[in-house]
Amino acid sequence: MKRLFFTVLVFITVFSLHAQDASRLTIDRIFNSNEFNEERAPQIRWVDGGEGYIIQERSLEVEGAKDLVRYDTQEQRSRLFLSAKKLIPEGKEKPIRISDFVISLDQSKVLIFTNTKRVWRSNTKGDYYFFNKNNGTFRQLGQKFGKSALMFAKFSPDAESVAYVHGFNLYIEHLVSGKITQLTKDGTDDIINGTFDWVYEEEFGCRDGFRWNEAGSHIALWQLDASEIKDFLMINNTDDVYSKTIPVQYPKVGEKPSAVKVGVITVQTQKIKWIELPNGGREHYIPRMQWVDASTLLIQQLNRKQNTLTIYTYNVQNGKLKKLYTERSKTWVDISYPDATANGWDMADLTLVDENKAFLRMVETEDYRRVFKVYIKTGNKRLVTRNKFDVASVYGQDWKNNTLYFSASPFTTTRRYMYQVSLSGKKKAKQVTPTNFAGMNFYNVSPNGKYAVHSHQSHKKPTSVRLITLPNHQEIISFVKNDDYIAAVNQLKMPETEFFKIKTEDGIEIEGKMLKPHDFDENKKYPVLFYVYGEPWGAVANDTWNSLWNVMLTQKGYIVIAMDNRGTPCLNGTAWRKSIYRKVGIVNSRDQAMGAKEILKRPYLDNERVAVWGWSGGGSMTLNLMFRYPEIYKTGMAVAAVANQLYYDNAYQERYMGIPEETKQDFIAGSPLSQAKNLKGNLLVIHGTGDDNVHYQNAEALINELIKENKQFDLMIYPNRSHGIYEGKNTTRHLYTLMTNYFLKNVPVK
């Protein structure tokens, strides 16, 4: 009864507050209500080359469950593909929850992933069930291994077997007999078969570590030897009377990576042939590998400095290894291309073209990032994108019309559009995205290149998702309109959004995004909040829908500004992106500070009430700005910041800073720790003790340095929270309440 009374009281209080002014946001309305729920697009599985797709839909037969439904892409005819009522395990009353699903090539069988568990960033461990549509067989795979124990299960091409990883070993399970065959037997915490260690997942997007060939006769796999990787120990002080340590295999800057090799298993004999690549395994990375056909592997090898990429072909029939392609850089060579529309953590294969006789490779040339076609037989390459602008990412191709689809934005880096170009390389690209979709556009192109799922958003419009035809971009059906969400935000006092370009005193042109209060008056003086990131893995000044927290801050009277400096993955040319090499913390922080200095010349921005904040690399940027340019920034909040670059992982930091045996002074010079003595303003340091990415060690080192220099500061530690600081009841709300109150106190609105 007390709980009921309290719930009713809270509801009345919240309702009363909303009734007073529904146009204004509060922390509780943003993080503790259901007023602003955005729709999500369905998870699509293309079938028949794209002529059909399968999605989950609410079951009409089983309450609270979901069916799999197949649609004809063009005509939108639908039929039940797999009913939830057929997914009830023996002895259970309810169907399993579908977290993910895989369809066999002949569409007769389905693999269903459920009861998932998080491994580092993603839920890649769980239970797998398989359903045979031909005879109704439904059972759990690998049941003897216990709950949530399998990873990356996938059908053989003939759908007679499934391969999966358990306990760092690779297995095959025959679907009719249920016989399980163990293919690798040396897997341990140190010898990792068929999956990857922490740094490969974090920095190369590598999770799933094995591949069937198209004939089902061979499986290619990665093996990592992490025996020489030291454990970093995190400490859990709160879950028991005694603390416990949590070891994470984490190669810090200066440490060699795990030794890596690739092998090919002959399925019939279970014998493994390890491929002997030049230069050894511990001074190189192998971030990608894929089959070209039943006999040929493409293997991508990257040296430890990450400035030389070598691509080999390997023939499983005769065992011949051939060096096909080499790419070198004075800075670094990218494997993944972080961009506003491309998930940098995806383990994307090279796009095969010309009936698998060539592949596409995005290359940073002297002026722009361009797409080249590389011929697998000769290694010769041909330029595909001849326009004088950057390619952001490759979407796919239309095989029939020999057309490539890619993302670009020639006139402003704050937006993205789809372009098409002939794979012959003889014509210039042209824009596919209609001009009315100004903003950020992302596409999931069907395998045959005839259709795509198109997602769009801008500062004016929240996310909408539709199914379209290509290349005419005609809508077939709308997946996400967000009408209810739009109706809710239309009641709010929304900010004015201005996109601007400024030139700093160093002659650097910077693009930015400014959010002004809805009742902006240029004759007033406003406090300013800069939101920063500033490293090669992200941009912040994109034409995207504004976060409601930023909207709330503008309602309170703040102006919020985001700018992208050199070194960020903006589409401003190769020199822009590469200028940060060996100067992380130096070039990027100066660009930000000089950009702030220039924009703060506007008379309505109050130079005495200037704050800055950021997360992860943005936290590091915040510290550097507070320490290096205290005359500009008066208040800062650094969340999960790298205080000492030597404390971060080798693959990321060495990519952009070189090997510390050669460039250690660059690491030290660019680290906020080296400048902590210059702190003058208000600083709030926030970190989670369970951060396996940017270790809490960074916060403690910074704390010690600030104490040594007698610098006063504020500190908030979140026990056992990871890099995202979201675990635990009320954590996100608490964090944003803390940050809001800190701004209100130290950068007051007058």
C-alpha cells in the first residue's frame, strides 16, 4: 500500500509539473519518463538477393512473442515464415526470445540466438536453437556446454551442420545426428580460436573469428596467442564483503600485440593447415580475412606501426601464398573507416566485384579518400571514384548495372548522401539521395543493389526509415515515421540550430554547430558550453537530431557549440585527417581552442562563462583544453578520459602516435597529465571503476598529479561502471543530473 501511495504521489507530481509547462524539459522528463520514445526500425535479413526480406513482427498467436515474417520487397506481399508458437522448447510454456536470427541459404532452416550475454561491448555469447522448416525439428545446439555458452553459430553452406565457438575452441554439430566434433583442442584463456582478444574487438571490430568456404569443405579461422599479454586488474569493492579482482588481457602502449595466425581446417579430416605469413605473428595484426571462392582466401596483414597493409591470396588446394597488394603511408593505413554513417566496429569484408575477380579498397591518396578496384589475379588497381571529394563509406553494388553505391558529402562534412558511380571508373559519380533529405543519410543496400533501407535524420527531423528502390530512390514502404515522438517534441521549445564555418588565426577552417535558446536575443550575453571529441574516431558537428539534454540546456539559457578539428574523420581531405599523426593532444586541442577563440568574438557569447565537456577522447580533449588554454575555458567536465596516452591500448594509440620506443616524448607531450599544473578553472572528473577500455587508473594518475600541484577539483566515481557508465539502477539519470547541476553552479545563467 505504501508503494502504491508513493507511485501515485510521484505520478501526480510529475503530471502537475508537466501541466505547468509542457514546453520545458527536465532531467526526469528526459530520463525517467516514457514521453519521448523513438521508434526503432526492424532488423532486416535480405533473402533471394534482395527480392525478399525477413523481419520480426508481433505474433498474432502468442501474446508477447514475435514471429518471423517474409516480405516480397517490391510487392510487399507477406507470409508467415516461422511462427513463435513453434519456438517453445520442450518442457517450457513460452517461446524463446529472438535476439538475432540466421537463415540458411535454401531458407529451410533457421538459427535463433537467445539468452545473450555481453562480452566486452556486445552480447556475443548465448544460446542457439535451430528450427527445421521441413520437418518441424526444434532443439538447442551445444546443450551439453551449459547456458549461454556458444558464440557465432553459422550454418554450413548445405545447412547440414552448424559451426560455433565454445570455450575458445571451434566445434561442428551435425543437425540430424546431433554429433558434435571438436575441431580445435588447444583453446584456453591464452590460446584463442575462432574469436579475438579485447584489443582486436575494440580497435579492429573483430569478434567472429572463423569462416566457412562456399563449398563447406573448409573453415578458415584466426588463432591468437595472448600468453604474453599482461592482465590489467580492475577491482570490485561493492558486491561482497571482500573485494575481488577482474583481470582483463590488455596490451598497453609499448606492449607487443597477441601473436596471431590464420589456418584452414579441412572439415572431412579435421586437420588444420596453419598459413605461414612473412614477418611473424607478434609484430603484426591480421584484422581481416575472407573467402573469394571455395579455394582462395584473401588475408589482410598490418604491421605493428599500422603504416603498411599487405594483402595476400592463399590457395587451399596447392598451399601457395601470394603477395597481392601493398599499401603504405607516412602516417597510418586505415582498415575500418570511422564515419558518421559507418559503424567503425563492423568487421566488414572487402567488397568483391567483377564476378569476384577484383575487390574494392578505399585508399587515402594525396588529396582525397578514393575507391580503387584491385584485380585479384594481377594486383593491378584502377581508380573508381574520380570526383574531387572524399568517399565516406561503401554501401554496395548493383551487379547487373555495374554500379557502386557509396556515401559522400562534397560541400559540407556535416552531412552525408548516397552517390552512385560506374565500376568501370570512366565516369564521375552522381548523387542518388534526393535534395529534400538534407542531413545524415544511411543505407542498407540489398545484395543485388536494387533496394535499400534508407535512414535519415537532421537537426530538423528525427530519424525516419523507409524501404526504397534504387537508383530512383522511390519509397516502397515506411518503417519508421516517429509520429508520436515528433508530436511530443513539437510541444517543446526547441533551439535554433546554426551551422557555421570559421577560420582560426592559424588559417584552419573549422565547421561547427551551434544551438541557441528558442528565445535567442543577440543583444544578450549567453553562457557557452562546448561539446568536444576531437580524435580520429568520431565527429560531433554533424547535422543530426539534437539530444534532448542539449535542448534542455538551451531552454535554461545556454548556447551549446560543437566543432570538429583536424584529425577527426571529417570529409575535408586526406591532409586534414592525417595532420594529427604523432600530435594527438597538441594539434587537435589547439584547433579547438583557436576555433573557440574565434567564435567567442560574437558579441552575444560571454567569454567569462565558458565551459567544455566530453567523454572518452572528448574527456581527454576537455582536460587538454582546461590545462593548455585556461584563459578560454573556465569550467570543464571530463568523463572517462585518457589522462596519460601511455596507459591506453597499443593498437589505437600506436596507430596515431607511433611506437613509444621511437616517439615516447610525443605520447608524454600530448597527454593531459603533462599539463595538469596549469589548471585554473573548475574541473569535474568522472570515471567508472569498471571501465575496461579507459582504465580508472587514468583518473587516479590525474588525481595524484592535481594533488601534487595543489590544484582543487571535483570528482565523481561510479563503482563497477564500464566506459559507458550506464550499468545499475538510475545511473544515467544520476550522471546527467550531476553534470547539469555542475554547469548551473559554475556557469550560471544570469
